[in-house]
Amino acid sequence: MATRTVLWAFLSVLVLRCSVATSSEVEDESEFNYHEDSVRGPARWGELRSEWRSCSSGTMQSPIDLSDERVEVVSYLGRLSRSYRPSSATLKNRGHDIMLKWEQGAGYIRVNGTRYMLRQCHWHSPSEHSVDGRRFDLELHMVHEGPNGEATVVGVMYKLGRPDSFLSSVTSHVEAIAYAGEDERQIGMVNPKAIQLGSRKYYRYIGSLTIPPCTQNVQWTIVQKVRTVSKEQVKLLREAVRDYAEFNARPLQPINGRPVQLFRPSEVESESNNNP
């Protein structure tokens, strides 16, 4: 246990001192796809451009399986501190996904004392990460950027059930992109606080962006609670993207000995929060 904790601390420092994992993802969706047997598919991403080599050779790639047998339960990481505010946003069809980008300051999360500003969110279907081998129906990624351009991503997974309220609030705009042929649309003020997490428990590990250039040293926070989304909402997101990206989840990547932690508040903290 102590060895794993030391290794985690070392990797956390590595995030800050090694090559910066910027939050920039490729915008030209025509250069890659998700078909396993394609020359532009996930297994070949690292061969398509020299700056995408990490997609093939990187040893800290995402997504991964969050398996109970490899997760270390800890209580010292602290609650996820979010300080978001409404900001004007643009909804964009990037071909491989639908992205909502905040044009101005939409607030931040604080991780290990560092502020990471919220830049954008987007959806993958099915979920990219899995839990004990199970993939869910949808995954939302909230991409944040640190003071030196470094990336940290908050992920939320969804299974079929009641509609997701945040997606419901932007449905008409996604429909315009899906059925009216719009590639980009200004949608006014959007409050990221409307993205519900529903749990203080989360997984934490060091990985990469899940699309080219697959940049590493990305700090991932995956909310443990699996929320719900309607079948119609998943269908809409799939119909809005290009045909090759209807199922836009990258295959699971090797763990390669990386520590994966699950933050669970201590009993003392839970009692203090329940008795203010």
C-alpha cells in the first residue's frame, strides 16, 4: 500500500514537471476514425502523423478499465472542488463528437491546490472508460486547462434511464446540428453547474487524451456514480456526428502498472458534512 502511494505521488509530480499535456485535441476529424479494420482506425492513429506517436507508443494512455481488483481506496485526495459560473457557449460538430465550448471564463476546479479552468465538454458513446469490464451507454468529458496549459479531465458515465437534465437543456441546439446541417451554433449562456455529478466519490489516475494526439500526463477524475440518460438522447448524439463516429469510444488501453485510486470520504468527514 505504501509503495503504491509513493508511486502515485511520483506520478503526480510528473504531471507538473514533464512535457505539458495540453487540453488541445485535433479538430480535423477527417484524419482519423473509429473503425477497427480501417487504416485510419484506433490501432493506426499513431502511424498517421508523427505528432500522434503517443497513440501507439505511449505507456500512459486512456481510457482504461476501472477494476475493483486494482483500485486503491483512499480518503486523503479531498472532495472535488468546483467553482463554475455561466458563460456564453458554442456548440460545435467536430465530426468525431459534439463539443460545447465556453467562450469566456466558465469557472474552474481546484486539484492539489491548482486551478484548472473549464474550457469545453463533449460526449462519447458508448462510454470510453469501463468499470470491471462493463462499458456504459455514454460518457461526458469536461476538459480543463491549468496555468501552463496542462489538462485535467472530469468524466461522468451514464446508463439508459431517465433523461439527463443538462442534455435536455441543449437538445434543440443538438437537433439543429443533427438535422439542419449546422456545424456550429452560438447557444448563449450555459451554466456548467447544471452538469450533475451526484457523488463525492471518484476515481483518479494519470492518462492521456482519448483522441489524437493522445497527449499524456492528463489527470483524470472519473465520478464513481453512473448517472442516467435517455435512449433518445444517446440516439441524437450519435446521429449528430459523422457516420464513422456514431460509436466514438476508443478501445481500452493497457494499465501498465499505473496506480488507480478511488476517493472515498472518511467517516469523520461524512459525519461533519451531514451535521453542519
